[in-house]
Amino acid sequence: MFDTLHIKHAFIVISEDMSYFTQDFLDFYIELAGNNHRDWFHANKKRYEKSVKEPFLAFIADFIARAQADDNTIQMRPQQAVFRINRDVRFSQDKSPYKLFSSGIIKPGAHRDMEIPGIYFEFGPEHLAVYGGSYQPSKTGLESIRRAIVTEPLALTNLLNAEAFKSHYGDLKGEQNVRLVKDFQAVREVQPLIANKQFYYTVEHPAEMVLREDLLDFMMGHYFAGKPVNRWLQQAMVFN
């Protein structure tokens, strides 16, 4: 449960006229945290549409337009990029029906999968989070990435050491296999990342950053900082 008073007074509205989001974007989720049931949500449906859904869709649409100008393999429409607010509660002990954040993903193609490298946003009252890379590579995709590492063990490291990537994300994350086949194990001392089962990077910012006037430029900076790593992973999956 959010500490409503603590979170709420930490926010500073930059400009309701020029920002995508107003304070009510954050307030809606803070209040939803304490009223996470269908009756409250339906009573606040118009507020949700005006303060949350519509501005988030507008932000995603503008981001996609900028990204497509840089990469014509991005074919997603805004509606395809945005995740629903409804939670999948089928296998969860927590039966709360709604997420407490807005989220979307922009990547090559037109599907919301977590394999093809792209950029993922999560905006809510706890943080503004950005993710990139390949979070759930398939067995074939993982094999291809590892073979690309065998071919050029330090190519990925050089990209991760770039100033823009380091300043935005720090390092690459992901669970690792304890054991590898012989060909891959031989490279492990030179490039430990070959043991990764995931290849993703992430950063969190204070929630009030979503209210900034230059939010689109700020997020595009994250896109370009992660682009070389994404491109390397994409090429590894396709060509190896």
C-alpha cells in the first residue's frame, strides 16, 4: 500500500499546459491503491480516461513517431504498444483487478513480446521506470546471442562501456545459467555475459519526473542510449 500523504506531497506540477500529464495522473493511481476494486474504478472511469489513458496514449503516439523516424522497422500503432490496466489474476494470490501504473513497449514489429529488444516504460506513483534489451529470449534467440558472443566476445562489452549507456543504465542485467555447454563455457572467463539467460537493462527515476515538460525528449535520450545494445542483440538473433 502506498503512503498516500508522503507520496502526494513529494510531487511538483511543472506545467499542466505543456506536460503530457497532470498531477491527477499520479493522484489517480495513489487513490486506486487504496480502492482497487471494480466499483471504485467504474465510478472514476471518466477521470481515468481523461487523466491517465488519453495522455499516456498521446505520449506513446509521439514517442513512436520519433522512434519510427529513426528506425522504420518499428511498425507498432499506439494502441498496440500500450498494456491494459487490468491485471491477469488467474495464477496470482493477489486478486486486485488493476495495475497501479501505466505501461507500454516500443520495439520492431507490431507485437508486445519481451524477446525482440525494444524499450519499455512504466509510469506510476512509485517510480518512472525504463527497461530495454531482451527480457525473455526464446531458446533459439538465446542460442543465437551466445554464438554471437563466441564470435566477438568483447563486442557487447564495448557497447555497455559507452558513456551514454553507462550514464543512463549502468550495466546489463539478467539471470545466468550455472552450467553451459563446452563451446560456451570456454568463453565464459573472457565474457561472463555468455551465461546470461536474459539481456536487459533498466533504470528508475522519481515518479514526479513524469510531470516534466520535456518528458518526450528525456525518454528519447533513454531510447538512443540503449539503441546500440538493442541493435547488437537484434542482429545477433537474426543473423546467427
